[in-house]
Amino acid sequence: MRKPLAAALILSLAVTAGCTASRPGAAPAGGFRILQINDTYKIEGLENGRIGGLARLRTLRKRLEAQGQPVLVLHAGDLLFPSVMSKYLKGGPMVKMLNLLDGDAAGFDSNLLVALGNHEFDDKDPGVLLGRMAQSDFHWLASNVRYRTSVEAPGEAFGQRVERVKDGVVRDLNGIKVGLFSLTLDVTQPEYAVYRYRPEAERRALVEESIANLRRQGAQVIIALTHQDLDDDIWLAREFPAIHLIAGGHEHFHIQQRVGNTWITKADADIRSAMVHEVNVAADGAVSVAPRRVELGDDVAPDPSLSDAVQAQLDELVKSVRKAGGEDLTREVGRTAYLLEGEETSVRGRETALGNFLADVIRQRMGTDIAWVNGGSIRINDNIPPGPITNYHVAGIFYYDNDLVAMELTGAQILDVLRNSVSKVHRGDGRFLHVSGLRFRYHADGAEPPSYRIEAEDVAVSGKGGKTYAPLQPGKTYRVATSEFLWARGVEDGYALFAAGKGGTSPRRIDSGKAVSQRQAFLDAVARLPNRTVTSQVEGRIVRVDK
């Protein structure tokens, strides 16, 4: 049997449009298809390889190609980092698997195009990114990002360094010329990259130049391959109606929205789903794009050859971690009786069993009345099914480990913290808190975008070791525990109270300053459980009330 890092899976393909299953029909005469993914961190997919992953994507691509129309494959960024695998293997396995996505281990895949995501720049060594680009049997798009040898340098096209990287490309698909350019947001700014993104006028000029250049090359269909916030994609569609499709990334959940005649689409992360677009150009030049979401669940057979290659890379990861003096990633550290949801769409938007357990561990270890953990710090972006919890799962949850801290806050301060926690819940923001020792409800006003309200009477506190809940008292002082990162840098997520450093506002710590790390506290807590089994479930600690 294969190790639990990736399960072997079989059966057939199901295609989903919205929530309705259907099989893809033939593309219109003279048309072509686009297969779009984004934000891919695990080559094996999710839930021990039961859902998503590149082997299933290979199956879908083959099925679409077998129907006779050309298929353009687009990846909208974030693939090299971050993941447990990338921490040790620097994104190499992801490039190797993408090189196999066309079934040709040696040939160049002219129909695969990849945009730069913000996480492609996670490694401070420029040689890592440049090396991965050079190893790619496909083209990268870097329209608005320039490489520079120093912070003083003006920057040059990445293509000047690596031939595989283009500012824009035109592909001939079934007699239709398709032009593509990219946009990458500038949230990550290493010394070796400079962006044409802000101010807005700079971005506008870049887009105008890109479209004009593609038109000069005869492009009939214009596609923007983007890695940016949805609001920026909406701006792009509104300001540049000449763009027929914005194939986007950065959000980790399915988005399908039309602005004028321009579609904006994003798939679920880690290929839980993909987007398939039917594109047709009429005799009068009119372009039509029909998108649909395709789920890649456990009823989709992974391609055997690519599945074997994925497993070989997982085995290589296990060896690399052992060689580096780390733990055995396959070792079972405990079990869970119920599903522990760790996907970002869950932990950044609602109460989950995993969030409850992590918060409980912090409160019990620090001996406080209340504890919380922000969803953005839960990095596994995967669900742990009932059964074993391995070191691989633990390494994913605590990709960024943190020491625990304790402080004193008034009830009024706690109320302000909870209000900020839910303020951007509709966007899946990492500030969302999972809580222990308290429960609360928040009210959504039903507007678009929504706003949220929490009053003191919406919050109840059980206190240290308490079994019953009492109303939050704004004037009372409570002992609270969380991670050192949130205590010191929560201001970056709107928590004005949590800002360490000179002139900082972070509350005085009441722990010894030598607290255990969050990861170690987790492992210790699991080891003490009966049969080392986590039994946490969702229990109504956080309740949303819609107007």
C-alpha cells in the first residue's frame, strides 16, 4: 500500500457546472477550450490525495483533448511556494509534474502557460525562481514584473535572463489567434523584482501596452492571466472591456463573475476544482466564452503515470526531511475521530473542529480564561479525514510555528478584537479567529459587500476550566492566550491593539516569556488524549446571524 501522503484512487470523471453535474460536450466548430487552475501547493491534492491534484488534472486534460479541439492550459500563479514540500525541495517537484502534464517527459508544452503568483517570490535567493523557470517545459508570463540585480537597478524583462519567460504570447488555436498577458500583485517585494502595478496609472499603462502589442500580432481573443485580488480583477474588466477572459488566482475558492462582457473566473486551490471554458469566435469576429466549474473528486481517476511520478516525489520529500534531521513525515502522532477541516475556505470563514482544538490547546497550555488562533496561521489548507494524524499533517498546520503568549484584556478590548475578526469574513481573510473559553454570534446586514455587528450581549465567556457561560463584562479583566505573531503583528490584519516594537500597543505579557511553541503544545496535547484521539467537533462557538 502507498503511504498516507497520497492515496491511490480510481473511477471516472464527473464535470460540474455550478452545482449541477454534466459531461462536457463538443466545443463549437472553430472554437477551442481553456483548462484553468490556480494556487496549487500540493502535487498530490487534498485529503491524503483523495481530491484534486495534478494526476487528476492530467486525466481531465486528456479527456478534453480527445474530443478533437485544442486545449489551452492556464495556471494563474502560486505553485512554487509555500508548502511542506517547497520548504525542503524548493518547488522542484511542482515544475517536474507540470512538465509531465502533456504526457511528454521531454517535449516542450506550448499549450501550457503559467503566471507568476506572489508566493513565487518567497525565497530570497533569485536563483531559485530563475532555476525553476529554466527547468520548465512551458512558458511563464511576467508582463508587469521585472528582474533586477540590485535594488538600485531599473529592472529588465525576466525573459532577458530565462528564455522560458515572456511578457506576452500569441497562440494559434484552431485557426484563432489568442493573445495573453499577465498581472501579478506586488504584495511580495523581494530585492530582485520590481513591479509595474502601483500607482494605478502605472498598471493602466501596462495593460494598454500589453493589449495593443497583442492586437498588433493579430490576436482575436484577449486573455489576462492574473494573480491579484478580486477587486482588482473587477477594475481590470471594467476599465478594459477588450479583455474577453480574466483567468485569475490569489483567492483560493471558486469565483465566476461577469463584468460587462468579460468573465472573471478562479478555481478552488490545489485543483479541488478547475475551470473549463468553451471559446468560440463567430464569422463577424464576436467572441463568446462559456465557463464552467469542474470538480476533481475521488470519482476522478488519476492518470497512472503522473500518479507514480507524484508518489516518487513524495517519497523524495520523506527522504529529504529525514536527511535534514527532521521527523519521519509518515509517522502517526495521533488520530482524529472526526474530520478536521483545515482548508482556507473553512478556517478563514467559520468555526471548524480543527480551529476549536487548536484554540483549546492554547488555553489549556497557558492556563487562561480565553484563547484564540487566527485562521491565517493554520497553513495546511487541507482536511484531515477521520483516521491517522501524521507528522506531514502537523508540518502543514504549523508551516510557520510560533511561541504562545498570555496577556490581560478587558471585556471591551475583547469585543473590539472579535469585531475585527469577522470584519472581512466574506473575503476569507486570515484575521478570522477560532476561539476557546468563549462563544459569540455576529450579525450580517445582508448588504453587498456585507458588514457585520457584534454587541456585548452577543458574547459569553466560560472562564478558565468553566463549564457554564456568563455574559461578557466590558469592564472586567480576562486572561487571554494566543500566538506571539498575532500578539506582536496583529496590526497587519487590522488588530490595532497588537503592535509590538517601539511605541507599540501590544498588551504586557503575563507569561514567563519562555512559553512552548504552538506546535509542541499541539503534540503534547494529542499525546495526553485517551488513545491519542482528537474528538473535537463544531459546537456552536461562532454563530452567524443573517438579516
